[in-house]
Amino acid sequence: MRITPEYGNVGIVLLGSFNPPIFRPEWFAKTGIISDEAAATAEIEVIHKQISAFRMAWASLRIESESFVAETDDAPYVRLFDLIMKTFRERLEHTPLWAVGINRRVHFRVRDVKTRDAIGKRLAPPEAWGEWGAMVTKELNEQSPERHGGMLSLTMQQRMIGDDRPGGSINARIEPSTRIPGGIGVFMEINDHYELPDRKNVVGCDQIIALLERNFESSLKRSEWIIDQIMALG
């Protein structure tokens, strides 16, 4: 990347049919997916029939009846991929899965507020908004954070992607960063979404896990390439 992110995150989101209470740290340890030490030190947020959520030293998991979310801030991100593979390909192969998202999020710092505003103006020109856009442009010159306007959030979507996915899209979102103070941070999220065309007839997890296996590494590379296009503006 052109600019090293100050904060980064990778997530894998599976959509399917899950039984949240079984997903406990001790179950993952018993099946050999994580170590006994990782299970013993896990911080449990909630274990309930509708939701299971806990955090380990390097990853967090949140499982509801139709979603399984695994996230990590720590490289190498392949550890997250391995956790999903061991869980579903080796232990829960009969779990119906109909979609997977590979998510990359970054917060990166630019030189100053004017640079961040310049990125926003390139992506969402205030002039396109006519007379109101002129008022927004005036607010861009305001030094007070309470009066400083401009682009707040923008999402771009690509749908015609190729033969590697039966359905889904790539969605790129950009916003001012809420984690980098001083108004000089940019947040980007790339959601690479794959889904099967007919969830009603899904049996097991083979199709979705195969899509994840084929695309995980290339998806992260493509996400960072997309992010790099915006970093180039900074």
C-alpha cells in the first residue's frame, strides 16, 4: 500500500444456518481448532441460544442463527482462514452455508485536513449539488469541526465480476476515520461478497467453503489494490 494503515482489520462473514450455543471456546479447543490456552484465556461476551460471542487474543467470533462472523486485527490473516476451514470443512461440513463475505478495513492518515477534503471533493464534487453544493464548499473552508462539511460516506459497487462467483458483489465504502483524531484520517472498507443463487436448496457448506478457499488470498490483494487507488489521491 502507498500509505501504511494505522489500524487494519480482516473479517470473514458466513451466512447460513447455525446453532449459536455450540460455539464456545471449549468446543473449539476440544475439536483442535484452537489451543487449550486460547480457549482458557478467551473473553466471553455472551453465550445464549440466539447468540454466541467471544474474543481471543488474536481474533473475535460472533455467531447468530444466520451469521458467523470472525475478525482479526493481527496479521498473518491466513490464521482466520484456517480457523474457518477447520471449523466447517473438518468439523461442521453439513452446516448449510449460502454466502460468504471477505472484508478488509483500514484507517489511514493523510497529511492534513485539506488533503482529506481534496479526496472527498474528487469522489463527490460539491459542484454537482448546485447552489447547495456551493454552501457545502463554503463549509469546507470552516476551521471549526462543528461547521466543517463535506463528503460523509460513499459506496461504490461492482456486480459484473466474472465466472468465479455465482452471485454477489464487491462493495467499497469510504468515510472520514473515527479512529484517527484531528480530521486527517480516512476509513475504507471493502466487502467482497459471494452468494449462491438459490439458498433454499443448499445442502452443506462445500460450495461456499470452496469459494472461500479459491478466493481468499486474491480477494485481499484486490481489496488492497482498490484501497491503493484512493491512497493515491492522498
